[in-house]
Amino acid sequence: MGSSRCGPGAHPVHLWPPHFAFSGHHPRDLGPHSGPALLVSLASEVQDLHLAQRKEMASGFSKGPTLGLLPDVPSLMETLSYSYCYVGIMTGPFFRYRTYLDWLEQPFPGAGPSLRPLLRRAWPAPLFGLLFLLSSHLFPLEAVREDAFYARPLPARLFYMIPVFFAFRMRFYVAWIAAECGCIAAGFGAYPVAAKARAGGGPTLQCPPPSSPEKAASLEYDYETIRNIDCYSTDFCVRVRDGMRYWNMTVQWWLAQYIYKSAPTRSYVLRSAWTMLLSAYWHGLHPGYYLSFLTIPLCLAAEGRLESALRGRLSPGGQKAWDWVHWFLKMRAYDYMCMGFVLLSLADTLRYWASIYFCIHFLALAALGLGLALGGGSPSRRKAASQPTSLAPEKLREE
């Protein structure tokens, strides 16, 4: 049995995720949490089990438990139970069958904490909810669809996408925090800190299961496996690439594991375009999704080439100024792409983007051209030393 089953949590408590009327979007807008995504993951886990069994048969001896490996192939009833598990049937987050199985088969289910982590995670949600209500009231999205909006001066039209994206973030922050709290209340996804669990994937290090309730209670636990949003890092990371990493984190793991890695190309930008295309398809057939998602690879290519060409040549003070400018442009790029995501229709999206002269598209193309002219390398080949992740010296977290 895999040693990742070392995460006891509290007994299940039903805390239903928020209603989708609050988010204003179809459930799939929160990511691929529904049956198909879970079954894709389960099929991969079953394949890993078969591969491990064949290797054992070929070698003639058992290598013992493997991290994250299933003990056996689940039955039809077990598969259906996993697909319709109440902690993920609405807003998510995505979780693997291995995580679900660890939750069901906890050796000491009362040992892990739930109330204190839940309160630590939940405290920002009321503030985010108030900010959502205030910003959406002062800057309603419907105004962008009215003819009178386009009679406003260009600076006003440019500014409007900022509060629209702010309201968009606030409502999703509330929805995802509430969904995570539902998991925490059920003790779902609790693993010892020593297992170094990652969002979506689960434990990354072997962790022997505790042998007694006392030892189980003495361990320190976290809920990183079901963590779906890092609000601080989403807002204050420097690059477009990192902003994707901290948003909808369990689904980002799913996309990276099952879409990005299987892309029919080795180029980082083209792999990203393939991933974004399939992500747009998953969200629905609204043209705004495709326009927004397929703008991301252009931004990734532009920031990668230009950063590779210029940032390393700057002094420490110049690099700090670069990061602030990069962060500002990253946020404006997401503001811009958000308009397609919320306006949805081709006509409304292109009308708004045209009213601000497709500024982000042209800026990204100019940055890409400058980076290529200066000999900037591929985004996938940049050195870690030139890749800041946050503007702050230390990342603040709710947990």
C-alpha cells in the first residue's frame, strides 16, 4: 500500500461549496473538476499501476510500495463513488483517486486538524466578498456592452478593464476559498507537512504512516493537495507564467500532467498554446474563451524573449525596476484577457479590444520582436536566477 496514505483528517462534515450564481459562470469556468477530468486522471493512475506490475513481473521481485501508486484497480462502484464524491462535485478542487482513497482509508481519522486550518483559510473570504460586491456595483460589466460606453475617452475605456478583472478575481477567490474550506471541514487532502504535498498531485515524498493515534496527532499537517488558489501570489507575482501557476492550482496540475506533457511539440510556447486551446474548449464554445486563452502564449513568448535579452544585463536596481514594470504589464495583460473571458461573444470582445486599439496584442508583438532582435532565448531556456516570482521579499500566505 502506498506510503502516501499517511494523512489522517477529521471526520467528514458536510459543508457545501458556494452556489454558482455567485460566480456568474458555468461550473466548468472553475476548471475541469467534473467526471471526465477525474476519469482521465484515474485512467492514468491505473496505467501507472499496470506498468509497475509489469516491471515487477519482469524483474522477478517486488520493490515495495511506490509513492502515489494505487493498491489495485478500482471497481465500477468505486469509480462512480470517486466521480461523484461530494467534496468535489461542484466547485472542486480537482483531486486524484489516490487522494480520495487516502481520505477513505485513514488509519486515525480524528488525528488531523480541521477547524484551525479552516479558519485560517476562510478569514479573507468575507473581505473578498465585500470587495466583489462593491467593485461589481461601481463598475458593472453590462456597461461595456452599451453604446454609451464607447463614447467615453480612451483613458476611461482603458481603465475600466482593471476593476472588471478585480471583481472577477474577488468572486473566484471567494468561491475557491469556500470550496477548499469544504474539503478541510471533511478532512479531505490532509497530509503531513513532511510529505511535501503539491496542489492536485498530492505527496511528493515518502511518509511512513503513523503507528498509533498519539503519533498521528503529534504530526503537523497541511492541505496543500487541495489548495486551489494562492491569492497573494496571483496578484503580486511578476510574470504571466507565474500568474497561471497560482490560479486554479489543482487544475493547473491536471493540465500540466495530462495536456501539456502530451502536446505534439517540444516548444514551451507551442505546448502552452496547445494547453490553452484545450482549456478554452473545456470552458465552452464561446469565442471570448478562445480569444483570451490563445492570447496567453503570445504574452508568454514576448515576456520570455525580452526578459532573456535584457533583464540579466541590468544592475540590481535596474532589475528591481524591471520587475515592477513587468508586474504592471502582467496585470494589464490579464485585465485585457479577462474582458474576453467575461464578455464571451466575438462581437463584444473584439469591440472592446478595438476600442483600446488591441494595445496588449501590439505591445506583446513589439516586445517579442525586440527580444528576438536582441537575441533573447526561448522561455523554456531561461535561467532560474533571472526569474523573479514575487515583488515582495517573502510571500505572505493565509495558511
